Amino acid sequence: MLLLDTIDHRRVLFVGGKGGVGKTSIASALALAAARRGRRTLVVSTDPAHNLGHLWDRPVGDEIVSLAPLLDGVEIDPARTTDEHLAAVGATMRRLMPEHLSGEIAKHLDLARDAPGTHEAAVLERVAETVEEAEGRYDLVVFDTAPSGHTSRLMSLPETMSAWTEGLLRRQDRSESFGAALRGLGGDEDDPAARVLGDGGRERRADRRGRRDQEIRRILVRRQQRFTRLRELLRDSERTAFLIVLTAERLPVLETVELHAQLERTGVDVAGLVVNKRSPADGGPLLLARREQEAEHLAVLDRHLPDVPIVELPLLGGDIVGAEALTDVAERLGTTGG
């Protein structure tokens, strides 16, 4: 399988798999190869344990930097992304809600910071923003993702968040309908401010309430559209692909089978598997015995995923650091595996 040809027409590539199998090296090598083919490319690390900077032997942070001609890189900081996400949510809530509720808003946001799913939702927002901002600027965005469990949740989040936002919109519609009916029945008569200010006060309060409801709806609709676009992109095999990186060991193989099933359920196309650090056949008795053991694990992989293309990358003698080493990896990935 010519791996580079397989992904050459895609706009977005996700590289995932178990921790420690070499996802960052594979993602960077493919990104560098795409750039050298003339495609403007951005490689993005979403893994909290970032290795992009170490791999390229230069500082890479939460702002986009140049790594090579036509190739940029960025490491998404989950903590910073969560802080910025909650700060934006808090600013919106304080703008829309009565001032006397500001303490409750702050308490809610403090609790939300460590709530399950908050970091994933914030990173998902950043992924969606990155894809949107890359439109017209980059031909390819390569995401070096967190280990499998985090990645599978991230891939399923657009569906969940879109459904959740749709539910909020329906609830708001019902709330607005109920409020209008209540006001039609004179529901504001018990409001002390309304009694003091009279009809003009009620009208001003109703106007503020209407503007607030419209802004809430605009925010929810914009959020829903963003997640819907991302969900459609993830499911479009012409534009998006997922590569699973693994080593030929029992746990990575089993985790790969499970990750493939999870991605399949969410409609994400797995374009291929990269078996990294394959032991050589001519490296002496120890490595030969290990290679035979690896072949047994790969037979399990072949039984479960017979139709998914596989590329094997041999165990290399040195560290993969810098453009020269990544070029060597890319050349090996561009050859027929097996």
C-alpha cells in the first residue's frame, strides 16, 4: 500500500493509537512528506503529553510555528484551552444573566473545570476551530491525537455535543413559548418591579428578555452548526481519514481492534494501520524470536481487520529527531508494507 497516495487527497488526517507506539513520529513524517509534495500542511498535537517539540528539536507551543517549508506545527494545551473555553462561557453567562447571579455563575464554572468531559469538550472546540481556520490556509491538517481511549471519546463527541445542543434549543423554544403564554395571562403582575414601573417597565423587561433569548439562540445555533460541520467532516472519507499506529504486541493489537470498532461506529474511515518498530528477521536469535512472536499478534490483527491496509515500519537503530530522520520514516511509509 502506498500510504502517502492513500491520504494524498484528504484534507484532514487523524493519527491515533495506544500511548508510546510512535504516533507523533508517524504524524510528523506524513506531514513533512505532504509538505514536500507541495501541500501546505499543519501538524497539530492534541496529546497532553506533547512530543512534537522534542521530535523536531525546537520549541513548539500553543501558537503555530514553522517547522519546515510549507509545514507548520502547534501543540494544543488542554489546560489553557479549558481555561479559555470556560472564560468565554463565563463572559457570555454574565452578560446574559442578572448581575445578582454572578456568584452562582462563578461557582458553576469552578465545578465545571474538573467535571468529566470538560477537557474533551474544550479540546473538541479547539479541533473544530483549527479545521475551520485552516480552510484556505492549509491543504492538509494532521492531528497527532491522545492515546486511544481519549481519541475514541473525542471522535464520538461531535455527535453527542450536536444532540445536546439540539436538546437545549428545543428546551429554549418550550421555555419561550411558556413565557409568552404566561405573559399573555398577566404573569408579570406579581413582579414588584412591574407594579412600580407600570406597563413601560414591563415592556422594557420583556424587551431585555427577548434580546437575551435571541442571543442565547444565536450562540446555541452557532455551536450546533460548528459541531455538525465537524461531524460531517469526520464521516466524509473523501476528506478525512484515520490512521491507527501500533506495535506488534498483544495489548496494542487488541486495543487497535477495539479502537477500529469504536471509530467504525462513529462513521470515521480508518484508511490504514501502521505497525511501528517491527523487529528485523536478520538481527540475531533474540530479535528473530521476537519477530516470530510479533507475527502471531499480527495474525490476530489480520483475522479481525482483514480489509484494512497495513504498512510495517522496521525497528530503527537511532532516535527519530529532526527533518532528516523524519524524511527516512516518510520514505519507508511510502513503500509497500508487509
